Amino acid sequence: MELSAWFSLATICLLGAITPGPSLAIVLKHTISNGRAYGVATGIAHGLGVALYAVLTVLGMAILIKETPWLFNIIKYAGALFLLWLAFKAFTAKSSLGKIEQKAEKTSIKQSAVEGFLIAFLNPKLAIFFLALFSQFITPTDTVDHKVIMVLTVGGIDALWYTLIALVLSHSTLIDKLRDNINLVEKATGVALLGVTARVLF
């Protein structure tokens, strides 16, 4: 995988991970309520859920390229349009992270991990997102190593970010700064999505 292509993929994955939403809320909930170990377990499990979606997407697209290349091309350009739509939403979004309730709710580390996994795996938007995103990076000549790098990049960045949240940000003022500057994060995501789309269209 070319370094420039990997950098584009990694940038979008990182910006997607750091954008506050339900996943961040669940990681913070377990960290604040039960401790850092619970937050770390939640974050790692969330990354596994994301990686599983990535594996299923890569395998499905590999079969699609081999059996029906014309259909893959349709999906590829439809995916580019979808990424443009996501970029538009990012540029026009006015979202913010709601307050996290700090209840003394004791759970097991296993339960924290399960919740982290499910918040990712039960999100159907991830399947659509990966289908659109990966269609911009997969070609008929890609090796197994190429696909493995893509999956590890997606799952690894997600797990590392939420682990970092659990270890550091949840007990500092940085999470407030992230919340206050969510619009900047979303605009940066929009720029990255436009860049990936441009690779295909131009």
C-alpha cells in the first residue's frame, strides 16, 4: 500500500475516531464510573468491533472485484458520492457532545468490553461508511498484505484513540477542549473526505 494512500486512510480514521459521539460517551461512562481499566477494556473492544466490520467489508469487496468488476466500479463511484455527502455534512454540522452522567454504576470489565464492542458492531452506519471508504483504496491487484494493513489501520487507530481517552483525557480538561472545538474537528474531517474523493474522481 502506497504511503500517501495509507496516510489518507489513517487520517480519515483518526478524525472519525476523535469526533465526539456515542462511542466516546460509552468509553467515558465506563472510565468515569468504574476506573481506567474499564475504559481501556471498552476502548479496545470498540476497536475490535470496528476491525470486524473492516474485515467483512474487505472480504466482501475482494469477491466483488473478482466476480463482477463492473458492479465494483459502480460501488466505487457511488462510494465517492457518499463520501462527498459526508464531507458536506461535516462542513455544515453543528453538533456537540452531551454531558456524561457520572453515576456510581459498577459493572464488570467483561461487561464494559461487551458494551464497547456492541456500540461499534450494532452501528449499521459503519458498514456503509467502510463500503464507501474502502472502495476508494482497493484494486484488483491488491495483495493480502494490503488488505491486512487496511484492517489493522482502521481497528488499531480506533482502539488506540479510545484507550488514550481512558488513560488520559477523561481526567483532564482536554476533553472539554475537544467538546468545545468539535466544529473544527468536523471541518477537518470534511477536508480529508474531499481529498480521498478527489483521488478517485480526478
